[in-house]
Amino acid sequence: MRNNRDISLDPLEKPASSSATDGHHSLALELTRVGKTVQAGGQPLTLLTAVSLQVEAGTSLAIVGTSGSGKSTLLGIMAGLDLPSAGELSLLGHRLDQLDEDQRAAVRAQGVSFVFQNFQLLPGLTALENVMLPLEIRQQTKPQREAKSLLDSVGLGHRISHYPSQLSGGEQQRVALARAFAGQPDILFADEPTGNLDRATGKQIEDLLFQMNADYGTTLVLVTHDPQLAQRCQRQVRMTDGQLQDVTVAEASA
Amino acid sequence: MTTLPMTRLPLLAQWRLALRLLWREARSGELTLILLALLIAVTSTTAIALFSARLELSLDDNSSAWLGADLRVRSTAPFTDEQRQLATGLGLETAQLMTFPSVVLHGDNMTLAAIKAVDNGYPMQARLKVITASHPEPVLQNHGPAAGEAWLEPRLLALLGASLGDELELGDKSYRVTGEIMEESDRGGGLYSLSPRMMVHWDDVQGSALLGPGSRLRYRLLMQGEPDALAQLQDQWPLSDKEKFETLEDGNQRMARSLAKARQYLALASLLAVVLASIAVAISAQRYALRHFDISALMRTFGLHRADVLRLYLWQLVTLGVAAAAAGALLALLLQAGIIQLLADVLPAEMPAAPALAWLLGLSSGLVTLLGFGLPHLLPLATVSPLRVLRRDLTPVPLAGWLMTGLALLSLTLLLWVFTRDLLLTLLVMGGGSLLVLVLLGVLQLGISGLRKRLENTSLALHWRFAWQHLSRNSRQTAGQILAFSLTLQVMIVIAMLRNDLLADWQNSLPANAPNVFAMNIQSYDKEGFQSGLVERGFDAQTIYPMVPGRLLTINGRSIQELGLENIGAIDRDLALTADHQLPSSNRIVAGDWQAMSGSGQLSIEVELAERLGVRLGDTLAFRAAGVEFETSVSSLREVDWTSLSPNFFMMFSSDLMEQLPPSYITSFNVPEQSQAELTSLIREFPAINILDMQALLGQLQSLLYQVSLAVELILAVVLIAAMLVMVSALVASLRERLQEGALLRTLGASSGMIRKAQLCEFSLMGLIAALLALLAAEALCWALYTQVLAIPYSGLGWIWLWLPLLSALVLSGLATLLLRKTIRVAPLIVMRELS
């Protein structure tokens, strides 16, 4: 057997070249000319073209764009769920494009979490168990206590033993939020988090998301086609045909 | 940024997490079906393994009662001290006996008896029931007669006019009759050597003039002990041409034949139960895997290592297997205990405990099935891309088809082999089965896609169109589903057919009014009287055959000695020669012409003996009988069913030859159970006639067959349960998809009646096709099994062809209606929400 620890840890121990040493202004995420091409029907299909982007730790970024513009593809690559076919990419100081799938998983375990449009709760697990699962996988002590307090903080302390099918869409997404913040991640990727919810419920989830994000000081990367939701982020970028355009720096306009 | 260690779960944590996940899923009902499939696999295989192991042990007990030992050597010479020491040296217990014919005297009465002298080791495993002066009821004995005493069969007592306490003379000694032998399970022997029994002690006949040259002595050494030691002895024994290891086949051919078939059936049935349970496990595992793509992807986004995902599932799998094994074992124990309780009347009073191997076999079947059929479906779970959380269409690449099939086949072959201990049967079933499945799958897939093209532009009623679209959309999935149903039906057909024909075969071999008593040595002057004696008592007599003992002298003018044939078993002694113008019903002409027997000097010879002697049609054989020498010409070869209960002969002559000889006569007849007094009076009326009562022996055989038949029925029931499980799991596997579809159709305005109709059409169609395929395959399989393995004549499936397709369509659509009623009952919104 090869020694997992030696080999897999190696790339992680080298701080990425672009990562600043100053904690306050360090980059949580950096993309340099990232491209993605896939084969579709024998033809190469370009999904992303030379995307460059820097996200500072603790800030929030919204990626907007129409359906099929490539924003979900970009999210997948940024989170290390997929690999770019060109360019450099570092997440939390690790060069994802140089890591294999299991090493990328280790980066995710270290401080990456997700909120999905379709909630992705496990139907066989109760709300509490759904929130506990990532904590258990990361072998945290007293996962139950933390999960309970997280569910309390999303206002579902009284429904911890309900199954997802017994919860409304808004409630399910609140469980998903509680799960996303379990273990205090460094960066949270959200894919259309209110896309499956009605306007009012969506607003509640939005509020909760930004509230928790502020409380935990998490870096937030959000994909949405909802301009109102995007407005609440410090910074917005727009995807058009696989290219990142029209970069708005919220601070600049403020 | 500081570095963090990889998220690799240590073993204990893995196990605990796996258990927790498993427990949560079990609680939410996700595991019910796969657990049920496993449970049935383990329960049925263990119960069958236990029951058949115990039954087999008890049958072995029976068969060792036939031999009187675990192993028996026959010899025409006494066993030497070295030989006996070889056995005792290996830790075997031994007993010796010798048999020879001799005249016994009681006053003025004398008769020929079959003498059996036994030593102190006798009766070992033989059942010896004797009536003594102190016990008027037959009592099981653990020793033979003491020195100076003799035990006799009632028939011999009647012939001699003697009773308990009388003195008899044998050779130069006298013996006091102290016992009446009512049962002697190791009696065995051919019909013609059966004079009535007299049993004495070994020491009494040693050094007697009775054992002089010319006496026809048979020595037997009985041995019992550990199987290893027995095998070792058989290896080391210097077998001379005077000696022979005796097996059950020598003791009783009929019994051996029935037992062999029963064992094959039990093995085959348990094998098919394993196949069915495996299919159920595979279907459930596939469904389980499908439902776990999301959780796997999610766990990967939480940062779990691929190998750990796999290990989590492995742990769950192993835990599932162990849990199913434990629960299944308990159920199996109860089940077989219940059966034994139910059958207490017919089963032997003391069933031996099942050996550890049977337990191991049943229990491991669960794990092997799970690993062989479940694991291949679960392996891809580790390779689920975490990107699936964003893109639902990303499903992991399933294991290569050949690998998945290979694993399943390998584990099944292993199981079957261990189960049946018959490599040939296993390979035959596996090879034939795989080929069959491949062909059926191909034909189905081709048929469906071919039909789809042709039906594209045809207008059908809406529900038929829905049904057809459903079936044809995924031709591979449909083919698989139909195949699962079809295989299930096929197994049911084969098992049921085999059961019927096996039972019928046994029934035929032992018809209720089969002859159970033989009468031999009927002299010409007694013939008429005896025949009318039979009619008076209502006994149904078969043909009465003349019989003359005679020897074969020459073949085509060359003497037997010259030809070096003098040691061939059948002709080293007097042959029973007979003549009749009619071919006995248990005989069949295989060469030549029976009609020639109406001519003169004709001979019909048994075909196997003819082969051993190198005799062909037209050869001239000379015989000597009753001091007359005569020549015959071979005009036909006969195949003889030696297991039939009528007199059978190697040599049959044309009637003219018998006219010059002084024959005695032989016949067999049936004595009903309530007519024992009539039989006794017949024996009294014709004391000179040798009457051989086979009732006890046949009764024993009949009760044995009854036991085995019950086991066969039981196994049929277990197989049927396993079959139902396959059907249900195949249906439930597609339930989710159907729920979604039903909900969608209803939101589009389809009435629940329409959906129900479409479902009915779809499943009737499926049932119909599955049944037709099953019938085709079963016809081929049954033919192969009957003719190649079991040697029972095969006459086709017959009427099943008419009713099975209808019944199958009915049952399947009924089952589907029951299981899928949720698709039309539950509000679409709820369905959509639950499945979203």
C-alpha cells in the first residue's frame, strides 16, 4: 500500500503561489484563465473561456447569468467538484487543478460546503441526522449537539426528528442551510438556493443565508439568475456564453 | 492557510458511521426489501440444507441398516487376522458373519435353510427384531443368538413344525430355538438364494463339517467408524478377486435408485431456491444502489475519501449479511423443527442432528449471495462524481457487464457446487442457464425493438399505446424484467414438473397391488393346487414360470473354461432357466425377434449378460440341466428391469426345451395387509413351497419414499415463496418511476381508470410473454434433466401450455395493481413532493 498521508498531503502543504500571507486580505478563491471544454457528440464544446476571478476571504460574490450560460459549470469547478481543462485554480490556498479527486475531497472536508437548489436532503434521514452527517464524516466530537443548535438557529429546533418529506420546501432548505454551516466552513457555495421556493419563502431563506454568513464570517459564492438576490452580495459577476463579463464591484458603486 | 489532514475515517469510526447510516435507513424502511430478500435466501437455503442434511443422515441410517454397517466386505474365504487388524488398527469396530445353505432337522422334518453365523459384534447397525419367550412382541436386539441357541424365521419354524424352545439339528450339533426373527434389515441377497433364515452363533459352526469344501460359504466383515478411517481402509485394503466392497446398490437396487433421485431432486430444488433468492438480492441491490447515488455524491462533497465511501457501503453490506444470516438461521431452525414436528409420524423417531456443515452452508449462502449479486451493484457508488449534486444526470459508470455477470456467476457456481456436491450438475445448470438467459435476453431485446419500429405508425387505443411505450422505451430494462419473471416461472414449472413425475415414478415403481410375496420351488404336483389356493384366498397371482437350475456349458462349441468366462458372476453357478411364450412385462426386446420363440430350440438372453459373454444373435449356446444337455440358438436379446417385483431371468427358452426337463415353478403375488392370516394358512398348506415374504421390506421402502415425497413438497413450497419474492422485488424496483409517471399523467388530465387500464395492459402483456418464454425454456430444461440426469421418460409439459400464460398474465397484473395502487390513489402533489 502506498502511504496516503505522505503523497496526498504533499500538494496541500504547499501554499499556492498567489495566496497572500496576510489573513485579512487572503484570497479564498482564485481563478486564472480557467477554461472548460467537453466532448459533445464527437464535437468539442466550450463551456468556459479564460475565466479569471479573485474572491477575498469573508466576502460575498454573486454569479448571475441566463440558463446555460455556464454559471453552474463554473460553480462546480470552483468548488472542486469538477476539473477545468485549462488554467489555474486555487481554493483555500490549494491548487485544485493539481490535486486528484480524493485530495480535492480533502480540501472540501477542510472547509467547503454547499447549498443546492433542490436541497439535496437525504430522504431516509431525519432533519437532525441530515445536519449531523457532514459532522460525522469529518469526525467532529458531539455532532448531535452542534446539529441541534444549528437547527435551533434556523428555527427548526422543534422539528429535528421529521423526515424531509414531512417538511415544506422552505423548511427543507433551512435544514440544508443548517447542514451547510455545520462545522463552520471557510467557504460556502450556493447554487440557486431560492430557485425552488416561492418569493416569500425565498426571501426568508435569503435573509437567513446572509445572516448566518455574516455571523460565521464565511466566504459566500452564489449562483443565481435572480438579480435581487445577487444585489445583496458585495460583488456581482455575469456569465455570458462561458465568459465572465460586466464585473461590478459593489463597493465601487456604493 | 494551515494544512489540515485528509479526512480518512479510522476503522472504528467507519464502522460506527456505517452502522448508524444503516440503522437510520432501516428505520425509514429503505432496507426492508433487500433485507427480506436476504432473509428468504438465508432461511430457505439453511432450512433446506438442514432438513436435507438431517434427512440424508437418517436415510444413511436406513441404508446402513441395509448393510448393517458403514462399510461391508464380502469374501468367499475367511478374513485373515491381518485383515481384521487393519480395520481395528484404524479404530474401526468390526463384526464377522458367514452365510451358507444347509439342511436343518427337527425330528423327522428337514428343510434347506440359509444359515447365518454371527459373532459378538453383530448386528452392529442392522435392525434385528426378535420375539423371544419372555417378549411376545418383537424387540430390537443388540446381539445375535448365544452359543447353542438359534433364531429362526417364522417360515422356517412352520416348515419344520417347530416352535420356541424346541431343539434343532444342524450339522453335528443341536441348537435350542430361543428367538423368532421378525425383521432382519441386512438380509439382502438375490431372490433365488433365499431359503428361510436360521441364525446361530459364530463359534458354534467353526470347525464344523458344514464348512468343508464344496459348501457355498460367504463371509462378510462389517465395519463402522469415522468416515476418514473408513476411506483409509478402502484405500489400504488389498482387495483380492474373492473379495468385494458392498454398497447399498448391492443390497438393494430399487432403494438406491429412489434415494439417488430423491437426493438429486433435493439438491436441484435447493439450487433453484438459491438462484431465485440471488435474483431477488440482485434486483434489490440494484435498486438500493440507484437510490444511493445522491447520498454518495453528497458524502463526497462533504469531503469523504472515495475508498471510505466504498468501505462505508461494504460495512453496511457485511452488517446486513450478518444480520440476515442470524435472523435467517433462527427462522430456519424453527421452520425445520416445525416440519420435523409435523412429520413426526412418518419420520424416524430419532432424527440425527444436522451437521455443522449444513449450518455453514445455509448461513454462508446469504453472504455469498450478497457479495456476488449485491456488491457489483454497490461498487459504482464509490465512483459517483460529487458533481452529481449539481447535475443529476451524472450517474456513475456501472461495472462492466461481463465483470458483473462474471462475479454473479462465479458466486452462484460456488454456492451450487458446495450445495449439490455435484460439479457436473452444477456446470450443466450454470452453463445451460447462462446460455438460456443470454439467448432469451437477446431475443427479447431484438423482438421489442423490432416491434417498436413496426408499431410506430399503427394507431392503438391510448391505454395500449401507453402500455406498449412503457415496455418498449427501455427495451433492455423491459427485457430484464420479463426475464426475471420468466426465470421465476421457469423454475416453478421445472420444480413442479419434477415433483409430479418423481412422485409418479415412485408410485409406479411401488404400485399398491405390486407383488409382495414370492413363491418358489413349486413342484409340478403342487402347481395346480397352489394356484387354486391363491385364487381361494383372493391373492392376485402373476404369471407362473417353470424354472430349472442349469449351467451354461459352451458358446458356439467352445467351452466356458476354454473361453475364460468361468468367473463371470451370473454363470459361475446354476442359472435359473425358464420358458414362456409371452415376453414378461418388465422385459423389452432390444435385438432379434421374440416371435422366434414359438419355434424350437430358441433362446432369449439378457442383453448385459450377452455382452459380457460376447454372445451375438444366432450364436449357439449349450446347457446342462437336470442331467440333460441341449443346444439352443440365440434369437433375441432382452433388456430386463431387475427392480421390477416379478421373477426375472437371464435365460428364457422356447417351450419345447422345457418339455424334456422336470421344472419347479416360481411366481409372485400380492398379499393385502389385512390378509396375513390367509398367507399363514397358505404357508401351512404348502410347507414344501418356499415362500418369501417381502412385505416388511417393501413397507419400509414405501414409508421412506413417503418421507422423501413430503420433503419434496416442502421444498416446492419454499421455492414458490422465493419466486414470489423475485416478482415483488422486480415490481417494487420500478415503483418509484411509476409513481412519478402516474402523478405526471394525472396532472396532465389522465383519469385514474386510464392509468390503471394501461398498467393492466402492460403487465398482462408482460405476464403473457414471460410465461411463453418460460414454457419454451422449461420444456428444454425438463427434457435435459429427465433424459440426461434423472433417467425418467419425458412426455412434455402438456396442458400447462394452455393455462399458464393466462394465469401468469392474471397474477402479474393483479400483483401490479396491488403494489402500484399508490400511483393512482395518492394525490399527485404528494407524490411529486415526496419524490422531488
